[in-house]
Amino acid sequence: QVQLVESGGGLVQPGGSLRLSCAGSGFPFSDYAMSWYRQAPGKERELVAGISAAGLYINYPGSVRGRFTISRDNGKNTVYLQMNRLRPEDTAVYYCKATRTSRSYWGQGTQVTVSS
């Protein structure tokens, strides 16, 4: 059974940091590109960061570049998202996604709230 389980979300003040984790099981994790998406209330789900299967290629949209860092540990079947200098507009449910060719899997999401 394929599972992606996110953790590490919570409430943080503006300017603070959080580290999200996503643990995969039931599929060959090291063969899959991994990515983080987020969805704020009333908005479409958007890509936050992506990392290739071996971790050689990384992609960030402009809104998080320089503040967020994606990484992965294939030995632990886990992908991480280090989020620094958080802003209220980063508030959303964060999802991880595993992708290989036409196959993809989603996690259930973890809530991140940035508020004073």
C-alpha cells in the first residue's frame, strides 16, 4: 500500500521557521521525483519546490526561492522542506507528491499557519 505521510506543520510567528517531512512507503521512493505543493483557502494548489529522484535537480517558484529548501534522504525514504522567514501568505495546507512518468501519489497534507 502506497503511503506518503507529511508531518511538521503547525503555528509559527512571521519570520519563524518550520521543517516539514514526508515519509514514503509502498513504492520505490528513490525512483520518484518528489515535490511539495501548497493550497491556501480559496486558492488553487501550487508548486512550492521539486527535487529529482537522485536529488541532482531542484526547482523553486519565485515566491519561496531563497527562503525554502527542499532536500531528500533516499535511505530514509523521506523528503524535507525547510521553511525560513515565513510570512502570513505562506499559510496553507502543504502536500508532498511523488511522481514517476505518468504515475503520481499524494500525501494527506499538513497545515502550516503563519500568524502573530
